[in-house]
Amino acid sequence: MKVEDVKPGMKGYGLTVMSGTKPERFDVEVVSTLHNFRPGQDLFLVKTHHPRLEVARTVAGMSGSPIFIDGKMIGAYAYGWMFGVEPIAGVTPIHS
């Protein structure tokens, strides 16, 4: 999915391995798109919804976890903020 097609409020899901070897689904909701987060690179901010993420906010090792909206990959989980009060993550767009 292209950056310009992803809008705040859109909902989707990600897949990651929280424990063991089986990928688990976690829900995401797009909060915003940060244009030029890094030179020439955009970033999606998403709120994650999963019982473990509600407590931990982010889990080391989730980088690279694919994020989907409407059955299309928008990017990969790339950033988490350890001391955030909400489970917000940064997603690198797939076109980057």
C-alpha cells in the first residue's frame, strides 16, 4: 500500500512472535504519517492493541514484523518508545 493511501484511523493488524515460534496477531490503528521522519523517509505511527503490548508498550525483537491494512502490507514494525505511556509504534513504509 502506498504512503499516500494510508490515513489516520485505518485499522489493520501485525504479525509477530511473542513467545515460542508461532506468530501472533496484534491489532493496529494508524495515528499519523510523519513525512521526512528521516531524510527522504516517511514513518507511520500506529497504536498497537494486544494484551501484552498494553502492558509492555513495545517488545524488543518486534522489528521487521509485517503490518497489514485491508489485506495489503503497509510496512514493517521498526520503532518503539520504551518510556511511552501508550503502545505506539513506528512503521517503516514498505516502499522505503
